[in-house]
Amino acid sequence: MNDYVELRLELTPCSSDATDVLAAMLADVGYESFLPDESGLTSYIRDTDYDADAVGAIISSFPMDCVISTPSVTKIEGRDWNSEWERNYFKPIVVGDKCAIHSSFHTDVPKAEYDIVIDPKMAFGTGHHATTSQVIEALLSMSEQGLTVTDMGTGTGILSILCAMRGAARVTGVEIDRAAWENAVENVRLNNVGQTAQMICGDASALTAVPKADLFIANINRNIITGDLPAYVGALKPGATVIFSGFYEADIPVIMAEAGPLGLSEVRHTVQNEWCCLILKYGK
């Protein structure tokens, strides 16, 4: 089944920062997709994973000074998720002045050096969110030519696809959610990078079968990153570059407390609407 629960929460006052924080908290309990607007946030989770108590706990512990409405919950039967994204959220964009991201159903597409086709369905990663766009900008600022790349939590496959387009020798995307993995496989095909990019369905344990990486990307969330860091480090070549995102600038000390003892050191980081992209180096 491809059934979801749609959760609607109104925020007073509402701001992009507030909806970002709320989306991050919901992501930690399994919500997969988010549609922010001027009055609140609409979120989606598989119906089998919906937990009213978890939502209540998030509302009661929300750290910002605003009022969150009583949740509105609607069950949505399986449908053509592409049409939902087209109508509600996903519009063509250009990131870093070089990378145009659009869906196969878009006709008015900006011109750019890298043209990426993403049919997102319910998978995360269209370039609109501050985490994804910052990782794209980081990738555009470095060379992927000839590198072996691992993209952990690949979602739509967008970051894997960009690395393949920019000359990576081999790219492996790893995605735990089967529906998202199937979407990533489809997007790799749409972009004709299947000779370079391979998508694997699995968790961090799958990294033991993946070639060690020159470049390792994980745009997930803080708790998953810190929990899986030993597996990530075990999948790196000496001197590898690591790009982490999916968390806030305030989370950097928490991540570095785990990453430092494993041989990772910060190179730099960027911040957009408090969301962070952290670039690290493994070894000396």
C-alpha cells in the first residue's frame, strides 16, 4: 500500500524559521515530506507510522514562541504523488547559478550547466530545502572528477545524480526506504547516469559492500548521523571529504563531539535559515 496520513498544523505567528523547526522535529519521528506555507505546515507520513502521541509531544515541546493548532489529520489513499508535488510545491529552480532542477512534467525550465530531472513522488530532495541546496552548492564549489562517492540517505537521488554529471567515477546512493529507493532508481534513469550511479536499498550496514569513498555525503538528520558515524567512517578512504547536512548550526558541537574522536575535522560550514551544511576531512 502507498497510503499516507496528511498532518496539518497551523502556527501563530507563522514564519519560515518556525515551519523549518517544526519540519525537523517531525522528520525525527518519521515524517517524509513537508509543504510549508504562510500559515503553517502540511506534513506526510506513512499511515502505518502515524503516532498521535508523538505529534502531541512535539507540539508541547516546540521551542519557539508561537501557538500550534490542534492537529488536523487526514488519511490519503495511494495516488499519483507527482501530480501532488506539481500542484503544491515542486517548481523549477536554479541552485548555485549552475544547476537547474525540474520535473519531467515541467515545460518552463531555466537553462543551466547541469540540468537535473527529478520526479520526487514522496522522496526528499528537490533542491528547495535549505539543506539540499547547501549541499548542492558545496558540490558545485569542489571537483567530483574521478571520485568514488557515497550518498547516504539519497532520497530522490538528486545529489548522486549531480556527482555523476560532474565526472565522478562511481556513485553509490544508499536509501533505507524502499519507495524512495525506487524513486531514486527512476530518477537515475531519467538523467542517463546509470553507468556511474548505483542505488542500493538498505541502511548503514550496507556500507560494508560499498567501495570506500573519496567523498561521502549524508543529508539526513543529526540523530541518524551521530548514531551511524562509525559505519560512515569505516566507509571512507584516508583523506576523504565528508559533507553532512540535515541539522541546525547549533547541532555542530554535538556532531563534532562524536566525529572528532573518529578522525574527522571541520573544514568549513555554511548556514541558511539556521540549517547547516558541514564539510569535514577524514585524517590528516
